[in-house]
Amino acid sequence: MKRGVKNRVSFGLSLGLSAADAATLARLSSPEKIQDFVSSLAINREREGDTCQSVATTLKTGQAHCIEGAFVAACALWMGGAAPLLMDMQAQGDCDHVVALFRSHGCWGAISKSNHVWLRWRDPVYASLRELAMSYFHEYTNETRKTLRSYSTAFDLRRFSPGDWITAADNCWDVGAALDDSRHYDLITPRQSRLLKRRDTMEMRADKLVEYRV
């Protein structure tokens, strides 16, 4: 991380975070520590309807789903001196998944909030965003089907005001919609999609391994 702790706190305060929240994220001095923190947040079960919480709201509630965890990770990375970048992965007949991106020695890695065993952290060993997205392909599933079809360009959250995604009291639907509408690239062709093998019983059993019971 390019900034020291005091500078990370100061930058967090400049983004509008409370002193307590800025201190919490400032302690996350590496992508690995950010991932551990994001993983420690309870899964957001959205009991009262769909949410797209800001960083401040997520830290207040202590729970997150993928884009909310990605917001927190991107904010912590930005406080440390890296760009706050997201990548959206779109699926056929399945939910999108959003990760926060970081780079190390020219390669991409990802910080990810997922309740399941599959769609989680990725070490920074991928030469391109396509390589990174493809690392999720086999395990990105809905029942027996492999569903991942496309990935976005690196989406820079600096195009938005911090008030839109870091400190917003309301849901951050506009940011989520812009990410969803950003340029995406196909991972496989329609012919390849038709030829994909269905998952077997062993793989289906592994789906039952979750971090938080829903």
C-alpha cells in the first residue's frame, strides 16, 4: 500500500467516512487483509428487499453481499493509494457477481464477497482481466449449469462522487446500474455455450459448503 496508516485515515476522512470507519479501513494494509475483513462481514440476506448499500451503511450493518463487499474493498484500496476498481461478471439465467480489482507486479487479482466456496479471492497472477474472469468460469453455476458469459472492463469508481457509493444513506442503485451498463466482453461463443458439460453429483454436493447459513 502506498500510503501509511495516518495518511490512509486522513484520506478516508476526506472521503466523508466517520473517524471510526476511516480507522477501521486504514488498518487493512494489504489486499489480503482487506479480503479477510470483507469475508468477516455477515452475508446480507436482504430480508427487507434488494439492497445496494454504501460503504458506510455496510460498515454500520456489518453485513454485505457481493457488490457491497466490493465497494468496501475498493474504498480500502483507494485509501491505500490504489485505484478503486470493480469488475462485473454477467451470467445467463443467474445473478451477476462483482469483485474489487487490484494489481501486483503487473498482474490482476480480485477481492470478493461470496457466501459460497467458489466465487472468492483470486491471487494477483492473471495477466489480463479475461484471464481473471475465466478463473471463475467452471465454478460459476446455477444447479447443473455453468452460467458465466461475460465480464466488464475495469470500472473506476472515481467517476462518481464519494457521496454516491461511500457515504450514501440510500441504496447506490445508480452506481450499480452504471456498472451493469458498462462495456462487457463475451467469454464464450453461443456454440461453446451449447456444448458445455453439465456438472456432476460431486460438484453439486460441494455447492452446499457455505460460510453463513441463509
